[in-house]
Amino acid sequence: MINENEKRICKGKGCKKELPVGYKYEKCESCRNKFLESGINIVKTCGAAVVGVVGLFFIIKK
């Protein structure tokens, strides 16, 4: 269980922000958003690659 009286620091790389009392995550909102944004960019890139390969497949099939 989290000790409410203890000061907590963000666990993100290079981030030294102090987390508010009662905050349930180990990383601050900024670090959490950066992590999610990087994952979304990876999914977009892979999706575009798959669409390109499928498109090429149908063009070659004709």
C-alpha cells in the first residue's frame, strides 16, 4: 500500500516531478502521455506498412 505521507517522484526517464498525494500511478501525466503517444505512432506506422503491402499485392495480381 502507498504511504500517503511520503513524497513520491515520477519514475519516468529524466523526470524529477513530484507526484501529488494520493496519485495512483508511478509516472506523471506527461510521462504517461509520451509513452502512449510513442505506442500509437508505432501502430500507425505498422498499419500503413500493412496497407501498402496489401495494395501492392492487389496491383501486382491484376
